[in-house]
Amino acid sequence: QKEVEQNSGPLSVPEGAIASLNCTYSDRGSQSFFWYRQYSGKSPELIMFIYSNGDKEDGRFTAQLNKASQYVSLLIRDSQPSDSATYLCAGSQGGNKLTFGTGTQLKVEL
Amino acid sequence: EAGVAQSPRYKIIEKRQSVAFWCNPISGHATLYWYQQILGQGPKLLIQFQNNGVVDDSQLPKDRFSAERLKGVDSTLKIQPAKLEDSAVYLCASSFGPDIYEQYFGPGTRLTVT
């Protein structure tokens, strides 16, 4: 059973729209969650992390965590073509050990 | 600040051969990770070091994979003998510490086993 699940996509949104990326997790022991962006052929880079229920905003990005529903999401406002990438959701039970989902491919179309 | 360095960037070997990957973390980062990323999947943690001690190697196939981090800096990951299913990108990452610190990833080594 996968511990972190994501829809593989691709998710296509028009430029300037809000992209909504979702992730569910099965391990209630997971304490913190991370969103990484990975361009094709490149290594993952951290966008943001969240460990408290609610919303956390950073520029055009908002992470949302609902521990009761075991649900994490990432909203990207004013999507740009440069946001086209695979977005990886990861959960951590502590000790910075990350369990990654398979990633959602986002395509922002002109 | 220099990033995480890895070498080689690409490697092609035949099954049953051995291969080694090298990683140099960001200076001052005590925690080092090796991940395996198979095409179309997310990275899977193989081993985590804190300084030169192993914190977690529960997903490392110990019958063929080994890793070491001598002197708590550079690390080497070895596969011996390689199987076709080992074809993947091997990512090294480092972080300042073992708690909620950003993990910085190196460029990875793309391994193809034929």
C-alpha cells in the first residue's frame, strides 16, 4: 500500500489560472509534508513544507494540510509556463525521512 | 555556496557488473541521503547518514547495495552485482540536520543496466 498518493496527471491549466495539486497519505504518524518541484531531467527542489493544519502561503504558492482527512494540497496562483513540471508530495514521520508520492505532472498552457 | 556534487552523471553497465557512485554534500551538512528514482516514480530513500553513522537503511537491498560515509563528509554507494531493475537515477541529498531541514539534491547519476 502506497503511503503517499498523487494523481500522476498530466494536469493542464491555462496560463494565469490556479493550479490545484492534491496528495493523500495513509500514515497518521506523518508529521510534516513537503512539496518538491522537479523539472524533466533535473533533481527535485523544495517549494515549501507544512506541518500544521490549515494554510501556509509563500508568494504564488499555498500549501494546505488537513490531518483529519489526511490530505495535503498545493495551490499555484497565476500559473506560468515555467511552472510546468512534476510536483512531488512527500510526508515525513520525523527525522527528516521523506516518503515521496509518484508526482503529478503539471502543464501550463499558453 | 556550492551545491551537492555527484559523479558520474551517467553510467551504463551490463547486468552482474558492479558500479559505484560518489557524493559530496554541501559543506557543513551533517545529514546525507541516497535516493533511488525509477522513471515515473518519486524518489525512494535507500539510506540516511547522520555524520558517519547510519540512521536508516531499511529500504537498502543489502544483498547487493552498500554505502559508506567515511569521515562524515563524502559518501559512496555501490551496487554489486547490478540487476536490470536497478536502472534508475540515484540522487544524493544533504541537509543541515536530521529534523525539518530542507534537503538539497544533487544532479543525480543516471544508471542504465543492460
